[in-house]
Amino acid sequence: MCFPSSFKFGASTSSYQIEGSWNVSDKAPSIWDHFTHTQPHKIEDYSNGDVACDSYNQYLKDIEMADHLGLDYYRFSISWPRLLPEGFCTKISKDGKQYYDNLINGLLKKGVQPLVTLYHWDLPQKLQDLGGWANPEMSEWFADYADVVFSLYGDRVKLWITINEPVLICDFTYNSGPHAPGIDEPELGPYLCTKTVLMAHAKAYHIYNKKYKPLYKGKVSIANNIVYFGAKTDDDKEITDLCNQYSYGRYLHPVYSKTGGWPPSLVMFMNKISAEGGHPRSRLPSLSKREIELIRGTYDFFGLNYYTSRLVRKARAYETSEKTPGKVSELRAIYEHYPNSTEGYPETFSSYPEGLRNTINWVRKNYGEQNIIITENGYSSFEDDLNDYKRIAYIEKHLEQILLSIHEDGAKIFGYCYWSLMDNFEWTSGYTPKFGLYKVDFTDKNRKRTPRISSQYYSHVIKSRSIDSKQFKSKSEDTL
Ligand code: GBH
């Protein structure tokens, strides 16, 4: 089995995780700058992204790595407070603009297409002070920002992701608060945020569609993280479906379904728990007809981030389900790792490659045939070994599932981006987990990058369009 000749390979990063230079020139602080500086204990190793991979200064090396791997796409994100230091489009930073110009031009010179994310979680702190994603006005400010970005780079960037992983933005923030800005307001927070994020995405999509698509003919979508949920027993099918609708349908149904709007089973569930809690109306904000129509169909492709899967079962009477992100305790569900999955690091990242194919089929079943790109998938380890055979096995197994999806199931998948091009700041886990095809030496002033064996394997995959990893395996290693 081989990849079709039109299939694209890429690697991904994001601004806060790699750029550093958090306060150079006129850059304003983002919520992650503020969060890591004011609450360092929320990061496992008390670290932050002040320097990170120093990509603001070392971006030529990043371009070189992308070129060396033979990537079709390099997926990176733009830092909103670097480009618009006032948060609003009242001022465009000259240096910020120049940085992304240099990066984009440098990639294109090497034949690497930029795949650009507008928002990968580094909100201007100033807008957070005005309520952040819980404030409906945010959708307007995001649309203004998107308009600026499209106008500056639309002539050269043909693939856009508006927002990376809304479920992380809304649920990891408000539904227990591990991520910046760290607000634990599970009653209303996640739901207000969900609506605003969807409105923001939709407005940006329409701006591109009307103003820029006729000129530049690019494509715009959103990237969603899906943890595949399988029912533990037949008895658990109903709760599993509700978990899916709660965690992912909430973000997908309004955009990708034929009818638009919230998933009906989620509306019923939210009505029920809101009434039980004494709320005079549903905690899930309503969507007007106009809003439903504004959001519906705002995609040119389907961006999927996939890492791991869970088995779902009903909680027993004495069990309380975890109040972890995307898993509101009111669902009364218990999430278990697949027994035949391989242990991950951090442990939430257990590897279950079949889950990727299952996710793709779940998406197609629920929302019809889609043009799918895997915008993220990756393996992290504790060791920063250059002989990362387990990463090779992870990539091989997941690419195998993509090949099965394409050839056996008939899915339309046009690309795969590995997370990540290089080791970087892994949010609340700091610098300990290593996701990179390239190792980064965080003790070196210049953040020296060194290729791991997985980078050789990946460029072999890209060249040969097949996944066989035999020549890269160490005999002693177990495969994943
Ligand atoms: C992505 O998020 C991010 O886009 C990227 O910035 C990040 O570096 C990368 O992944 C690696 O983390 O605890 O049950 O939800 C992925 C979000 C969060 C998905 C943890 C898997 C574990 C299962 N991930 N989650 S659960």
C-alpha cells in the first residue's frame, strides 16, 4: 500500500511553543506569557516560553529542517500579540509582520507550502482582561485580526486553519482550568467560549470567502482534536455517543452537519442538567437561526488532530467521573485506556493507532464524506534519545491506519502533519516531553537542533511514499 501521489506530508509547530522572544520589539504579552509568569507552579518544571526554541531568531534553521525532511507543508501559527500588539487591528507591528514574511518567503523558496494557523492559544492578554473567549465581542476582534493576516500573507499562503482545537481552548481552560488563563468556571465558561470560538471561526471564514478567495483561491478550515471514544460494552453505547456529542459534536455539528446548530442530544442533555441545577435557561447558549446559518458549512476541508483513544463506560453509583477537560463530571462517564494500547508519556497519550481510522470513519458517518488532513499526530517520550525507534513505530502504525482508511474504507485524506518538527514547550508539561523529529538542546544558547532517526525515517516515507521502517529498526527494540 502506497500513498497517492497527491498526498502531502508536513510537520507542525505553534508560535508560543517555539518562538520565544516574548517581549522583543513591540510584542505584547499573551495569556501564556502572563500565566507562566504569574503562576509558574502550574507548569510541571516551572518553565515558560520566554525563549523556547528561539525560533524568532533561529527560523532559518527551522526552514532548513523542513527542507531537509522534504516536507510539502510546514504548519506553524501566528502569534496574535506579536502581529497586533494592541490586540485590535489599530496597530500592526512592523517587526512582527516582517518575521512572518521572512518565514513564509523562506519556506516558499525551498518549495515548502506554509499551512498557517491563526490562533494556537496565545491570546493577547489585553483581550483576556476584557473577558477573553467568554466575551461574545471576541468573535469580532478575531475576525478583524484574521482580516489583517489574510491581507498581509494571503498572496502566498493557500491553506489556513483559523483556530486550533477549540475543545482545548474552552474545556481545558474553563472546565477545571489547567491551561491559560486558568479559569475554573465549569458551569458556563466552556459553553460561552464554545459559541464565541465558533462565531469567530465562522466570521473569519466568511471574510476570506468574500474578500480573499476570489483573488487567492486558498482554503480555510478549523482543526479539531478528537480523542476516539469507543463503548466498553454494548450497554455503554448511549453514554459513549453522548460523550462524543458533548466533547466533539459540540464543535463539529454546528460547522460540518447538514442542518447546523448544536447536536440535538447535547441540547437535551444540557436542558436537563441546567434545570436540575436550578438554572432558568440552558447553560448552553442558544444559537439563533442567523447564527446557525453563519456557522454552518464554514469549511473547505476537515482538519483533524489525533493522538489517543479511550474506552467509555457508565459510572457506577459510587464512582464520580473525573472533572478533566472535555469530560464534564455531569456526564457520569468513566474513561479508560484501551487495554491493548501502548503506554504514553505523559500517560494520557497512550497509543492506539486503530483509533485514528475509527475517528475518520466516525467523522464520515456523522458529517458525510470530508476532505481530511491530519493536522497533528505525534509521539512523545521522556528520554531525548536520538535513536527514537518508538517514535518511528508510532508514525508507521498511524500512517498504516491512514493507508487503510484510504484504500479499504475509501476515505479522502489528502495530507498528514507530524507533531512536532522539533521538541518544544509542551504547555503545562514544560520541556520534559519530547515530541520532535529533531531534538532541541534547551541548555544551548542557540537551541541547537539535531536530527533524530525518526527524521530519517520520515523523509524516507515522504520520498518512497510507503511506510516500511525495516531499515530503521533496532533489533532490540520492541515495536509499539
Ligand atoms: C495538541 O493538543 C496541541 O495542539 C499541541 O500544541 C500540543 O503540543 C500537542 O497536542 C501535544 O500535546 O486528557 O483525556 O483529553 C493535543 C491535546 C490533550 C489531546 C491531552 C490528548 C489526552 C487525552 N491533547 N489529551 S485527555
